[in-house]
Amino acid sequence: MEYCRLGRTGLKVSRLCLGTMTYGSPTWGEWILDEEHSRPFICRALELGINFFDTADMYSDGRSEEILGHALHDFASREEVVIATKVFMPMGAGPNQRGLSRKHIMHAIDASLARLRTDYVDLYQIHRWDYDTPIEETMEALHDIVKTGKARYIGASSMFAWQFAKAQHIADRHGWTRFASMQPMYNLIYREEEREMLPLCVDQGIGVIPWSPLARGVLAGTRPPASEGRTLRARADTKIKLWSLGQQMDYPVISATHAVAAERGLSSAQIALAWLLSKPVVTAPIIGASKLKHLEEAVAALEITLDEAEIERLEDFYVPHNVVGCR
């Protein structure tokens, strides 16, 4: 396993981050694995050298955090692992059980820590931009969480680049904690972040931990063109159409990925990950795994180096997409 700094911080994270939305309660999603079937993945990730784990309070309504917390308590020492979680999405029906108000953030961090069985998280991230709360209120609350020791660093997820720049400026102006990382969607068929967000992250020394590196399985072949999907999750995924992923305009990129994979004797998922890992701006893609071979293949992708001709083939047919995750 390779390790690198998260942006300009001194925090060392593995070059792959295990995302844990797959682990939780099947009542939240029929493709979700329960605790008994989730634990082996967390254990195996640790054995493979992965020290970076990403979750969110809303995954399975908190059950994902509980499973991750229990497993890391049993399989690793706290100092060995880097735990990241997120706040923003609804955690109840009440108007204050969501968003990035000071009230909700202060409640949410304590609830997450209890579920994760830890005194602190290494990275506390805002899951989205809150259009109903002044960013000054949010940044001060996050700063206070860092200063009270409940989080070591803070991060952000999908938003417009101007919003991210504004948040950092507010933090600088008041002497508050800045975001150390950005978690955007970024993969071979969704590259809109290359326009503004990723150059901003390079300029500011921000760690980038992309979500959906396989475009919700499209690049792995779980949803062949014009099909309903080969896996339970692919068939149940409503976001693919909403975000226009894997539609006809993406077929040439998908075909190129499959072709390069066939020539290399590798899986399409490995080629898609190798492409992402070739980008200097990327710190650690967030990978999901519902089969142990997914973990093994992802780690093996760290050894794959694509040449310039292969990268050009993979990128040539890209078509612009509507921006995802900013509304």
C-alpha cells in the first residue's frame, strides 16, 4: 500500500479510501450488507494496508457509522486508522435535523462520535452546501469542533468552486480552520470538476478524495449500455439516470475502457481506477466493495501505470455533463 499526505496537512492516508455506504442496514437499501457480512470487508481492507475509511451519518440512518466503529474497535488501534464522516443530509423529520446550522452540526458530531465509538474523527466533512445557512455560521461551528478536539481536520464535498473558495476565504478572514480536503464526483465519464474545482484544489493544496470513481459501477461493467444492470444495486440505482451517467453519450468512453482492459488482461474497474490514480491532484479515490475481489482488484490497480496513448484513448470521447451534487 502507498501512503500520501492529505493535501498540505501532515496526515498520512492510504492511496485508496474504503467507502462504507455499502455497509449498514438492508432496510435502507436492498443492496446494503448487514453487520455480519460487512465486517470481513473492513478487516480485509486493513490487512491490505488501507487506513482511510469514509462514512456519513445518513448512510443507513447511522448504522454504517456503527458498523464501522465496531469493526475498527475490534480490528485496529485508533491511532492506526483515519476515520472520515459527513454531516448535512436529513437525520430525522424535524427542520433542525439536517443542514449545516450550528445547532445541527453540534448535535450531529456528538451523535456520530457515539456511533463510531471514538472521541474524535480525523476528518469531518460537510456533505453538501447549505443554501439556508450563512457559511460564516457553518465555518465557525466547524472550527469550534476542531478546537474542542472532536475533529482533527475538516473537509467538504460536491459544490461549486466559487462556494468552496468563499468558505476558505471566510475561514482565513476570521482565523478559523480551513477545509483540508474536497470530495467531488470524478471519473472517466464525469470530469466536470477538471474545469474549476480541481485547479482550485491544486492551487490551494487541497486533498482530493473522489467519490464514485467507477461512476456507480458503470465503468466496472455492472450496468452495460441499454441494460437494467447486472447487480442488485445497479438495478435499484435511480441516481444514474438523474445524473445522466452511462447514457448513450458515454458509450464511447465505456467501450474504450473495456478495450484497454481487454488488451491489458485486467478488469475495466482497474483501468478506470488506474486512470484516476494517474492524476496528480487525486489523493485517494473512495472505493466501494460488496465482494472481496473488489478490494483485491482495487489495491492491484495501484501497480498499474497507463501510458500516454492509453490515457488519450480513454479521454478522447468525453462529453460534457450537467454538474452533479451542487443543488
